[in-house]
Amino acid sequence: MAINELKGSPFHRDSKAHIFFEACDVDLTTGISRIVYIDELIELGLKTDNGGSWCRSDGPLGRYFNINRAKRGGRIDSVQLLGYAQNEFSNKIDPRIVKAYKSKHCCILAVGGKYIEIDHKDGRKNDFKLHDNQTLDDFQPMHKNANTAKRNHCKHCSNSGVRFNATELGYSCKQFIGTEDYHGTCIGCYWHDPKEFNAVVSERYVKDR
């Protein structure tokens, strides 16, 4: 769980989705779990009907994951999570966070005004708490042009698995935590938090002198 800082199940503790999530050994980096067969599902109290009500794609579990429901004889024989769903996390931002940041200056360009957008620090938006437990620290004010640039770099990272190289902006290191290979977290990348990146690199520069 430490890989992407997800702590605990995003489901209600009395729900069948929570029971399955806790039992299926899902890899939180990929969103892929082991196959859980019908005998174990029954032991867990997750006996399925033909439609598999608790593991439907339009249910709580399907809100976050792609679900494979293998059938035998017309009935569900096993259930497996096959990665995070494309739209598992909402882009909606708590109005209180929008209000708090809308009048602030861009964290990169130090300008304010009508073109300020509220940016998710996590460029992939695949942290469960971004959906249900948002805090000010999960976001930052960013000028529209800077935010567009960030989205392009985050898209490249998502497609290639290679994080942004901050030396292209004149910094002395590519990332201040981790390597250029993406391993489940955006922390350490320039675009995750430009102010923090600059502060950390500047402090290191002073210590090295």
C-alpha cells in the first residue's frame, strides 16, 4: 500500500465490495488481483447470483476497477480485478478547495487572475482519497498554460512510464525522490509540486556549497 499511499479500503466496511477488496490481494500499482474462485467466494459470504450483484461493473467495485467475472454453466465461477477503471476517479473538486485557491497565484508563474485553474498534484489522479477525502494539500493553483503543459507531460508519463526530467528546466536533478521510472507515485516529480521541488533542490544546493 505504501507504493501509492493508499491506506485501507475505499469501501464501506460492512459491504461485500470491502470484503472482496481485502481478500483478493490486489496489487495497488496495477489494480490487478489474483483470481478468487467460487468456493472461496462462498466461504467469504460472497456467493454470487447470475448477475453478481456485488461485483457488477456499475456497482461500488466497478467504480474503481475493471472486473472479470468468469462463468461456468451460466453462473459466475470466479472474480478478478483487472486494473483500474478508466473513469474510476472523479475530476470533481471540493468547492471549498476551489474557493481557497481561485484567488491565489500560479505555483509556477506567480501570476493570478481569471486563468487560474485548480490542479490535481497527482497527475494520474489514481489516489483513492482524491475521490472521497480531498484536502488542500492534494491541489495547487496553476495558470491555464502551465496546467496544459503539465497535462501533456503527465500523459507522456502515463504512456511511457517515464517521469518528467526536470533538468530540461535547468534543475540539477531529474527528480528529488525516486528515479525517472514511474513506480506508483508522482511524488518527487517536478510537476507534482513545483514549489516543493524548488525548495528541496535549493536546500540541497546550499548544503553542497
